[in-house]
Amino acid sequence: MTWQDSYIAVDWGTTNRRAWRVEADGEIANSFADDLGLLAVPEGGFPAAAAAIRQRLGDHPMLLAGMVGSNRGWREAPYVPCPAGADALAAAIAWIEPGYTGIVPGVCQTGEAGADVMRGEEVQVLGAVALGLAPPDALICHPGTHAKWIRLHDGQIARFHTMMTGEVFNLLKTHSILAPQLTSQVLPDKGFLAGVAAAFAGQNILSGLFGIRARYLLGEGSHEPASFASGLLIGSDVRAALASDTARSREVVLIGRPDLCALYEAALAAHDVSSRRIDGNDAVLAGIRLITEML
Amino acid sequence: MTWQDSYIAVDWGTTNRRAWRVEADGEIANSFADDLGLLAVPEGGFPAAAAAIRQRLGDHPMLLAGMVGSNRGWREAPYVPCPAGADALAAAIAWIEPGYTGIVPGVCQTGEAGADVMRGEEVQVLGAVALGLAPPDALICHPGTHAKWIRLHDGQIARFHTMMTGEVFNLLKTHSILAPQLTSQVLPDKGFLAGVAAAFAGQNILSGLFGIRARYLLGEGSHEPASFASGLLIGSDVRAALASDTARSREVVLIGRPDLCALYEAALAAHDVSSRRIDGNDAVLAGIRLITEML
């Protein structure tokens, strides 16, 4: 069994996982997705869970990426410092069984650019370049609970920073005084764009958010509050990311959930920055393939 | 019984209340503070609660300020639009019993300056001017769950805006991924000032907050995380408030909890803006006295 024959690729996150059997020619022979994320695996249950994956997809070498390599996962795969490419990731794989079951490490940043970490996104980003879907010097955005903005240079992860955009929105929606006003689905609608415009005009988040409460109390409900709040947060996120991008990109590559990509796309378009979307599954598969080619 | 003789002043908030009997000469004859805020008053229980206040402090005319005048309080006292002074507040008192029991209204702002509301702070602010402790054209900051920045012009509340600074900090401390790192008491220490400095340097809140998580994971714990997070939020708050203050104040009057005032004081000092503190109780009493003089 070698990585040049069939192998299994797994993207194992906190709440979900996806697994594929990839043939020698790169074709997907079989795959599944379920909600057996880290949180659903009992103490000491990872060997059995991995064996169950092989029962479904066949007895092949297996590479796992994502939070499975965190201190809450199967085994901690220490972060590789950026700048980092596929070769550095391949060299730092945490092997459960050498050549047979390995965990791809995350990437970290220290020093002047600011402390930051990622785990899972690095595989997607490098995969997007390998697919030719992202240029080797792209600015990539991975929206989510903790949105990542990743600057590629010569096909390597040069620097990145993480925004708590999704988590702050969820906190507001679930636990804040605004919760009763933030019940609707967020869409890239007029309210969202008004929030984005306010953020780009320099509106402070802490102040802009209270405006939602004030307009509600005063009966001034012109915008859909959930969309406006999301627009304010994502607008602030996008504005800061573009401002700190020294290469002044006018195009951003988006990888992630389609509904979130649509929101970032709208926010970027409002700032005359074009964007293209890449499917997350395609990117993971290409990234893991790239790493197997270095084994 | 007239307002020129003894009267009772009540500052009745959501979770606490304070009540004073004020003599004709302005001296405090008796007072108490307890935790019978709005949330502790049963449906229809306000008349009995007010009667109990009179049993303790005497049968005198009574003015109530704060959230007791909100739609979750005793009776809604509609907001007075700014610019607003004590005369406008006095004219808009919601009388439970005319001349005997009245609720001071809050103040609202609409139009270009942005929708905003306050309820309780207006009495303190006007009281601070009446005491001669705040100049009639002061920039006043009232830190808290929803921090208020109030611009006075000719002794009137000219405009203001509210920041969700305290609430966002509490959400992060209680419910976010940062919660395990935000357990310490916040002090105006080195970590706090580092957060303030980051905010003044333009660090985005959403990004700066994740840095706390990243430094923790990477073992780069140079600053106390709770102080840093608070400094980042308060720094962002102060920076936005100073930037939007068209009068470019170099002095801010702080009214509120001493521990919060100390934090804002430190953040302002780091930006070369001086501040002075006014005791909230003194300000409430002076504000209510000012209003009684117009009855």
C-alpha cells in the first residue's frame, strides 16, 4: 500500500466530518459525511472511529485534517509556522502509524504579524492553488465562526489573521439584549448592505449594534435587524482585512459555506472587490492529494 | 405638600434601586439602596412597592428616574427628543398621581446623528452640570453595560451615542470560546493598556479578540487576557467617541461605577485626554432636585 495507490482523505472537525476514498487517478470511489465530529467521539475512541472509516471505505493509507489534530482531538499535531507550504505540512504530519495513518498539522503565526492559528483551512487553501482555482499570490477568505483571511505568496501561506465575526454574531443572536430582534435569516439584502456601508464608513461595531436596539424602541425599523447586524460585523471584518492587506488585492477567493460566501461576496462587491468561490470539498481533496504526493 | 418641602428621589433600575428623602434645604434626611430592581417587582406590584418606599422615607412627593419609566417598568414615560434640558424633562414627566408621584422620561435621538435612547443617565448628566461639576458644554461618559457618551451644549443634552461595550465584554466572558481565558478581574494594568493601544492603533475588535485565543494556544501569554480584552473594547469605544466628537474635547467627565471609571480614565489618559469623576449618587440627586425646581 502506498500513497500512489488508493488512499483515504478525512476532514474531521469539531462537529462534523467528511471522508473520501481517492483512487490512484484522483477519482473519488466512495465517500460519506456525518456528524461524528470530535465532540461525538468518546475518550479513547479515535482508533475505533478510524477503523470504522476503513471498514466503510477500505483498508488504505489515511490522512486526516482539521481539529482532529488539536489538543481536543485524536493526537495534537503541533502547528507549522508560516510561511508554510504543502512540503512543510507533509514533513510535520503527526503519524499515528507511520505511512498508514497520519494527521496533517495546522499552521501558526507569531511575531509582528500577530499571533494566530489555523487548523483545517491550510489544506483547503493549498488545495485551491493546486487546483489552479486560486492564484499562487491570492488573498483568500474562509468565512465562518472564526473567519480566516489568508495571504498566499508564491503558493505558500505567507500570513493570515482570524476574525471572531461568526462567533460574535452568534453571541449577539443567542445571548444579548438584541436577541429578540435577530431572529430572521441573514440574507445579502438591503439591510445587510446598509450594515456593510455603515462599517465601511467607519461606524464602530459597539455603537452600531446598539443602534439596532434604539431603532426598535423608537419604532424606526427600516432595515431587517439580523441582516443589518451581520452586515455591520462582516463589513467591519472585510474592511479591516482589505486595509491590512499590503498587496491591496482587488480580488478575493472565497472558500466555505455557500450562504456565508454569498454574504462576503456582497460585502466585497460593495467595496468594488471581485470574488470567486471555491467548493470546500474540492479544496480539501486537492490539498490532501498535494500532501500525499510529497510522502 | 409641595416640591419645595421634602420630597423623595428614586433611581430605579433593572436590578437595583436607590431612594433618598431630601429636605427643603437639599440635605439628605434618610436613604436606602437595595436590589428590588424592575426584575424583582411582580406584575402590578409597583403601587405597593412605591407605598413601601413612602413607609420607609415618609409621605412626600416622589420623583422616579431610570428604567422604571420603560415599557418593562411601572409606566412608560415616552422619550423626550434631544436637544433636551431639565425643563423638557420636567414638562414630560409621566404622572402616576399628578404632583405626587411622577416618572422622569428618558431622552431619545433620531435623524442624522443616529437613533439612540437613554433612560436614567439624563438625570445624572443634568445634575452634574447643576452641581457645577461638569461644564455646560462638557463631553460626558457614563460607562457600563451600555456605555453612553453625551455631548452637552449650553447645559442641554445635544447629542449622544451608546456603545455595547460592557455587554459585549460580558458575552465574551460568559459564553465565548475566550471564556476560559477571561476569568480574572479587569484592572487598568499593562494588559489593559496594551489592549487600548491596539485599539487606538486601529486594531479591529473581531481580529484582536481572536489573538487572545491564539496566544493562549501558542503559549504566548504576555498579557493578562481579561484586561487585554477589556482594553481592546474600551479602547475602541473611547477612540470612536473621541473621533465622533466634533468639539474635539480634551477633557471628559466620567459618571458611573468607580471600577469602570478607572478603566476609562486610563484609556483616556493613554490618549492624552484628561478626565474627572463625578459620583453617580450626587449627580442623580442634583438632577432630580433641578427637575423639582421646575415643578
